Amino acid sequence: MTEQTTFAPCPKRKQCGGCQLMHLPYARQLERKQARLEGLLGRFGPVAPIAGMARPYHYRGKVQAAFGVDGRGRIISGVYQSGSHRIVCVDDCLLEDETADAIIVSIRRMMPKFKMTAYDERRGRGFLRHVLVRRSASTGEVMVVLVATEARFPLQKPFLAALLDAHPEITTVVLNINDAFTPLVLGKREKTLFGPGFIEDELCALRFRISPASFYQVNPAQTELLYRTAIGFAALTGRERVLDAYCGTGTIGLAAAGSAESVAGVELNRDAVRDAIANARRNGIRNAWFTCADAGQFMAQCAREGERCDVVFMDPPRAGASAEFLESLLLLGPQRVVYVSCNPETLARDLGRLTRGGYRAERIQPVDMFPHTEHVETVVLMSRVKE
Ligand code: SAH
């Protein structure tokens, strides 16, 4: 049987390269991810059927558009072509939040009237480099971050008024200054132009603050499922000392805090740690602490000091956990480790190390956080078998 597409795939699919699987119907995409995970993780235990989305479109609550100029000097916006810095013009994307896309198009159309130029990468000139929009589906709050090369622009006030008039759903606008020759989107300096400078999202019955630079999962519906799965695997009784490693803004640890004795979170990004502390306070959680440090070094210190730790949540970036982290984890010897992974290859490598160190995989649950792309998130419960 030949494979059928369920809808006309995105016309920009080939140029953009962001959706590697969009040519397949969603059910086939899920089968493919499942087979890949079984190949990589099957030797550790049975892989549960991947949890997909009922409506796998417009799920990205964070949208980032690059701004530039075309050959004729006109302002364009869109995404960088995979592996290059060529801008593919995109006004509406099947994965992105529709409100966020509409705001970006409005900004581009308003720019000439307010004498705002777009950054010309080749010449290293111009004002607006990127626009980042985050919308919380649960609270409806919308943050717009204008990434520009300068801290002020002459028609800032009337531009803001016009933007807020066109999009009253915007709750905060931040100007981020990035004047460096860098592939990084955000610069270090920022100035809040309107509202509080952050938005709040509601997840697992808690409120979380999201700042421009902090890491926050982009697919809210599936994130809730992911966290609930992870916390369910931990089987907390209220007596456990929990460590949330690579904790970001503290989401997993804080959602687990109500069923634990205490939660310690560790995270490298200073802004995210600040948000995590604010999130604990905002939700009246008094048994959670957060430290800004490398997770491996923090674990090594906990192991040296003979800390008691019953459950570890770990949610490392794509590179997986460091060797120092894994060795220290084995020294700490928690009863259960719940590994949340965005990269099954490094997950398989790390599970190999933990398995040799006396742990056994009890549950493996994939969650499809990024339909139409190759990415897949997996939650694994490991239990200590050796005393
Ligand atoms: N658990 C969080 C964040 C997961 S993303 C959530 O679900 O939202 C991975 C996080 O690891 C990022 O916030 C990143 O800043 C952090 N990180 C990357 N390298 C790190 C390291 N060496 N030590 C501690 N945190 C690190």
C-alpha cells in the first residue's frame, strides 16, 4: 500500500526543513517513532505505546521569527532554513500558535510606518533581528520579545500603542538587545516596554512564570501529560527527598513537591533558577530549594557529603547527562530515578550506564511532544535493584 497524506502538506516544507515527517499521516509518524524507540530502548524493557496528540497542529506556544531583508530591500520574516542562515518566509505555520504568527505578521507590516528597519546580516546593519512570541494556552497571556541591535528607537511609543491596539491580547512586551555577531537569538540586556516582563502559564494546577530567556516546554497539552507520567512513576508517598536535576523553571519538582518531604532543584541557567524560586513562592510551596550549578558538580557534592536522596528526576538537554552526573547518581543511590529525555540516543547510552550500575528500567513511556518532526520525548522509570 502506498502511504497517503491526510492533508496537503505545508508548501514550505522542503525549504524550511523543520518538519521531517509531515509527508506521513500522523498515525504513520507515531508508528515510526515507536519503532525507532523500540530499536534503541527495547533491550532495557518493553516500550509502552507512544502517547500522541488528538489534534497535532498549532501546538507550539513559543514562536521565533527571524527578520531580514530580501534582494530588493523589502523586510521579510520567517525561519532559518535548516543548517543555514537563509530566511524562509513563513507567515503561518501548521505547528505554531496562530495568535503568535498573526502578531509577527502585524509587526512586519507595521515596521515601515514606524521607521523600524530589519537587520541585514550580510551588512551587519539594521534594527530588528528577531521577534519571539510566547502564548500560554491556559492563561491566555502573551509575551512579545523584540530582539534588536539598539536599546532605543525613535518611534517606540507610537509603535507600542499601535501594536497593543491591533493585538489587545498582548500582556507584556520586552526589548532584548543583541548587537553581537552571534547565532544566538537573545542578547544579555533587556528592557521591559510594557507589562511585567514575563507571562504566567498554568500547568499541573500550578502557576509558572516564563521570562524571555527561560526554558519552558513549548507544547502545553503534552507537557502536562509528560509531567504527570513522570510524577506518577515516582510513586511519591510524602516521605521522599526528591532531587530535580536540570530543573529549568522548576516545573517537575514543584509539581511533585506536594507529595514529597522536600525537593531540591539544580539548573545551570540563572534566569531559570530565578524563575524557579519565584514559582515556588508564587505557589506557596515551602519545601523546595533551587541551586544554580552544573548538575554533575552538584550531584558529586551531594554524594561527597553523603546526602540522603530517595527519588531523582532528571531532564537533561539533548547531550544527555554528564559522566560525572551518572557516577555521582550511582553513589547517591536513590531508590528510583525518573529520566525524562528529549533524545533517545543519549537516553540509551545513559540507561546503559545506570543498568550496569545496579538499576533496572521498569517503565518506558514515550510522549509525542513534537508532531511532524523527528523529535520524541521519553519518560523512563529506573529502580535500584542492588543494595
Ligand atoms: N525540567 C525542565 C527543563 C528541561 S530542559 C522542564 O521540563 O522545563 C534541560 C535544562 O537543563 C535546561 O533548562 C538547561 O538550562 C539545563 N542545563 C543544561 N546543562 C546543564 C548542566 N550542565 N547542569 C544543569 N542544568 C543544565
